[in-house]
Amino acid sequence: GHVLSRRSGRSRVCPGQRGPVPAGERAAAQGATREARTFLDHALAGLDPDDHERRWRVLLSREAVLDLREERAAQREDIDALLKLAEALHDDSRRAQALLLQANYANRMENYQLMLQASVAAAAAAMRQGDSSREMQALSRKVIALARLEQWNVAGPIVDELFARLPGITDLVAQDKILSALTLYYSDVGDIARALLLRQRSIELARRAGDHSLESRQLMSIGYLYTRLGLYTKACAIYEQGLALAETLG
């Protein structure tokens, strides 16, 4: 499977691979985040500075682990390193990927201006590369940032565009992330019933993709929406499911 299935575009672990990089990836996929970080730290320390491909791979894997562990200062450093590496390689695909990580990080930190800037830059890089999936993921982050900044008149047309283009996206995790952004938009505008329907679609996609981290976050979000509807018994049951799943991931 992927290093962490919540991310699209990760490298795969091939049978028979040995060493700290695949060991770290396997540990991450199994939810052993502390062990994963140890393996990946060793892998990064042992890399030749000019080995850009493996450095990119390890940084991507470690950033995902740090995100799960909520080690935000270290996560920011890895994102900065990925951005610098993408620029050094003059690679729009990598630029878009690293900028999406920056947008996600900014969202976690509630820095919505940074989220907006990163998502706009990610969409532009993805468009130059002809990567519709990443472009739409970037636009979905832009919607969240605009909603949190209460720029509804700017967000609305992008929401319509995302719905129109969503059927063309085949990657399950990408679909899920776009739907999640649309859910947050409708939650912010007060349409809780529609937000709940979209979140339920999202969680089915996360399960089909085998992405337990994303599934856990979706369960927590559904629980929150149920509380907003006053359905506290349902909310409690959903929270318990999400908590149990989160605990298995460390």
C-alpha cells in the first residue's frame, strides 16, 4: 500500500525492500508512528545531500508521520525543506505537492491567510503541470481558507466549480479531500444537513481507500455535526468510534 494512504502520490513499498526507508514506511502504515519517525530520522541522516529523489521520499513520509503525531514545529521544517527541494529541482509537480502540505499545515494552525496563499500557489503549479487532481485539491483548500476568512462571495463560485469537476477525479483520497473541504464550507455557512450528507460520502471514500487516519478524522467531524443538530446520542457513539480508531494510530 501507500506510505500513508491519506496521501495520494506516495511511493509504494516493494516486496523485498530493506533498510530504514521502507521500514519507516511500513511502521507508519501500521500506525506505529514513533517507530516510523525513528526509522525515517535515521534514513534522512544517512542520505547523500545530492540524492534528491530519496530525500524527497523520506521527507514526504516523515512529514506525514509528524502530522499524525502533531509535532508541528518539526512538521513545518520538513515542509520548508520540501518546498526548497521542489524549487531547486524546478519541478511544478513537486511544488504543488509541497504547497498542498503547507496549506494543510496552515489549516491545522488556523493560519488562514497562509493557507490561502499556499493553496493559490499550489493550484497554479498544478495547472502548469496539467494535474487536474492536485489543482482541485488546491482549490478545495482555497475554499476552506476563504470560508474561514468569511469571503463567501469569492468561495461560492469555486464550490460550484468543484462540484462540476468532481466526477472527473478517480483518485479516492483526492475525492475525499475535496468533499471534506465542501463539507467544511457548508458547515460554516450553516447548512448542517448538507454538510452531514457530504461527510457521510467522504467517510465511505476513506474506508474504500483504506485510509484509517482520514477515516478517524471524518468520524470526529460527523460527531461534531451531529452535536450541532442536537443529536447527542448519535454524536457520542460516532466520537467513540473515531477515538478508538485514532488510538490505534497513535
